[in-house]
Amino acid sequence: MESPGELSTDERIIVVMGPTGVGKTTFINCVANRGDRGVGHGIESCTPEVSLVNVEHTVHGRKVVLVDTPGFDDTYKSDTEILTMIASFLVKTYTNNLKLDTILYLHRIIDTRMTGSLLKNLKLFVSLCGVQSMPTVTIVTTMWSNANAERGEDREQELKEKMWFDMIKNGCDVKQFTGTFESALEIIAPPTTTAPPKGPLLSTEIVTQKKKLKATAAGNELSKEIKNLIKQRKEASRKLQELSKRSENGAGKRLLEQELDETNQKIKRANEQHAALKRNFFERFFGPKPEVSLVPHVGSTEQG
């Protein structure tokens, strides 16, 4: 991965985000004319880390760098690890005074309902960007070749009126990626506004407000998962108690016991991940802050 410190202010930096399997790498390869390199065709993530792709040809007269990111439902990494990687990139670009020209959020038009995983990804994305950077955000609907055109249009309109309504109200745009180079270029066309882009909320919270990752809006959104898991555990425990009172030991009870065990394991992992967010972000990525020795008062041998 190329370091954000090696990027130039002359380059347009376009971040590509979204759940696993929505076509982020396919879109990037289309823009960069790289064929199907690194494209995953299954349910597993093929983007293990934040990676930068330099587009060799100029796009609308400017050099472009595309930033590929893993989804929050990554196959091998926890949501905390994903948030930490994305936060690291955002903070480093922010501290190097590099502006993110556009942030793309990809969504499959063939998804007929907003599952828990999709909703979690969207909520984390919104909390990460904040209202301030919505004018630089574009939601990109993908996989139109696998969808009925009329149903796809209806689905997109429904999403605009419901799930994406607040994002659009705050300046977010919506475009369709039909798999062609031309549609990809249309999506990454330079913004029409002349106002300088504002960085994601997460960058501001960590760099300017000196918040730990855990205390950011995205960190708070991630911690809600633990509360939801605890609710699931309480409900499973209540059902088990009812079955025990009726002296039932059938398949239903065994399934509930398995569900309770799995939920306890999820809570344990989530608590471990949440604890990791308590570490100071700068210490994690930029090393411990140097100790500052203060000049002692006259007659004192102590140093601060």
C-alpha cells in the first residue's frame, strides 16, 4: 500500500466503500482499466486492507488515486479492525492536509431488503462521514446487469425515499454503475461545487477534538452491537427458563442452548474488540507521545 504521505495534493483522492461483495474492486478495475484483477466472485472479502490504486490515465484532466476499503462484514477481520484501518488512513490523509475529493458508497441494486449486515455497514458509514462530508459522498448502485431494470429503478427510488433520505437531504448524490467504463467515469466526474471538500467527521473527531476511537460517532455506533447482543442473550435465557419450567428437553431447547452459547461467544469477542478501542489512537498508529522534560524549579531535582 502506498503511504498517504506519498500522495500529492494535485491528485484527486476517491475513497470506495461499502459491504463485502458489492463490487468495489470491480468498479476500481473498470476505472483503472485493470480487467478483473483481484475481483472476488464469492461471499468472501478479497480486500484485506485499505489499498491505493493509481489510475495511469488522467480522468477529466487530472490524476486520480482510488482507495479500496474492506467492508465491515469482512470474512477474516473484525469490525473493530476494519474501523481502525479506515480511521488510520483517514487520519493520516487529514494530518498531511490531503483532501478526499469524493467518497463512494456502493450498494447492490439486487438486494431486495436491507439486512442487518447491510444496515450496520450503512450506519457505520454515515457515522464515519458525518453530515459535514455528505456533499462529497455519492451512493453508487451496482449489479444492474443482474437486475430487472424496472424493479431496480423502483427499488432505488424506495431507498432514496427511505434509507438514504437523510443522506441525500444533506447533499449526498446517487448514481448507477452499469459496468461500463463510461458509467464509471460519470460517477467519478469532478464535483460541480467550488467549495473545498470537508473531511469525514471521524478525522475531525480524532485529530481536532482529540477523541479516542471508542468515543467517536463511529466507535459509538460499533459499541451498539454489544447492547443488541445482550438483548438477544436475555431473550434466549428467558425462553430457556420457560422451557425448563415445562420440563421440555426437545430439539427446541437444544437450539436455544446453542443460540445462547453462540451469543455469549459473540459478546465475549465484541467486548474484547471494544476494549481495544480504548487505546489512544495516536499511540496505536504514530507511537507513544514523547515524554516532555520540564525545567525543574530552582532547588528541585525532579523532572515532569
